[in-house]
Amino acid sequence: MKSNLIILFSLAIFLFACEDHNHNDTATGTVNLVIKAKYGAEPLVLDQKYAYFGKDTLVFTNLEFFLSNITLKGSHTHSLSTIQFIDLDSKLKTKTESELGYILQFSDVDATNYTAVNFSIGVPSSLNVKSPIDFKVTDPLGEPSRYWDGWKSYIFSKVEGKYSDPNSTSCKEKGFAYHSGFDSAFRTIDAPKPMVVEAGKTTTINIEIDFKSIFGNSASSVDICKDPVFHEANAFMDAFMTRFQSAITVK
């Protein structure tokens, strides 16, 4: 009996040692995802006037969106987050804040080599069929103001501000509000990004969004006076979100 107890005790110590060894073998690091808003080459600051392709001015007052399915890819894949709500307003009050960016920090990331980062603008269809009542209020999808019941969809993104043209007789100043939603507005970015996540260290990924290019270019830009809003699935929203997708650069 005594010998059996000794054997069992020795076995327990061996198993504990194996578990502890295996745990230590799983090395992890931290990844900071830094989102920076730009207007062309300039850091974007709320309530600051920007030239609208050289003919008038824009002021941005609200910028927010959902970021989803954030994943590091390579021979090994690591999911960082299913859904995040990005309120850029909180980091765009000054040029210094804008240059620092909006930081999402992810810990316990598998330490290895990665070749790309993948993420989407909007809410995946599997979650967009739900509503805030299906989530805790602390969840990114639990806030009622981020959902439009009339759409039966979350509001994927908001780009709001004011346009002014002092030389115009019919449109000296116009507020704009571009709110996207519906599954058709969902956009995915799969960007090459070779990186090494090292154990106990922090790796930074910069994501820049050029809000100027979201509105077009000098040859073809959004006529804000004619189309100051969209809040339904149409060709205008589709084109806007495609430009949103193209305006994103991973560095």
C-alpha cells in the first residue's frame, strides 16, 4: 500500500512538471495595432479646415467604425479579435494626439513569424443578424446607438463633418453624414506585413486611413452639396466603402 502511494505521488509530480514545461514552451508577445487618421499626407484633426481638392474646405466632426476579424497570418494564424469599435474622435483633438494614433493592444500573441494582417471594416454577417439586446452593454455590439433598427443592421462606419464653399450662392455650408451599413458595405483588407512577434516583447502594426481619398480625387470627388448623406444600401454607399477600403495602408 505504501509503495503504491509513493508511485502515485511520483506520477503526480511528473505530470505537474510536464504541464509546467509545456506551458513555458508556449511563448507569447504583445501586438499594438495603431490606427492613424490622415487627410492626404497630414495628420487629421477634428474641427480643422482642410482644402477639398483645392476648391473649398472640409471639417471633420465625427469618425468611427467597426473593425472585425483582426488576424495575423502566415504558416501560423493567430486571431487577435473578432470585433472592435473604433472611436477615432477620442484621439483626434490635437495634431499630437493624431500622430500618436488610436492604439489597440493585444497580449498573449503566439511568438512566431507572420507574413500578413487581415481585418475588415464593418460587422460580419454572422453578427450583423443580431442586435444590441443580444449582447452585454460592455460589448462593442451592445451599444444601441451603434445599431439602426430600421435597417436591421449595425452602423458599420460614420464619417461626419461640414463642407463650405464661400463662393457658392446655393451651398455656402453643408453638413455631411455618411453612415454605412448592411452586409453589402462590409469590406476586407488583406495586407502583406512581414513581422516577428517575439516572446515578452511588443510588435507594432500601423494602419493609416486617408480620409481625403475616401472622398475621391481631383478628377472625380463626392459632390457633397448634391449628396450630403447616405443611409441606405445603394451605389453611392458601395463606391464610398470601396474607396474606404482602398484608403487603408498597413505599415
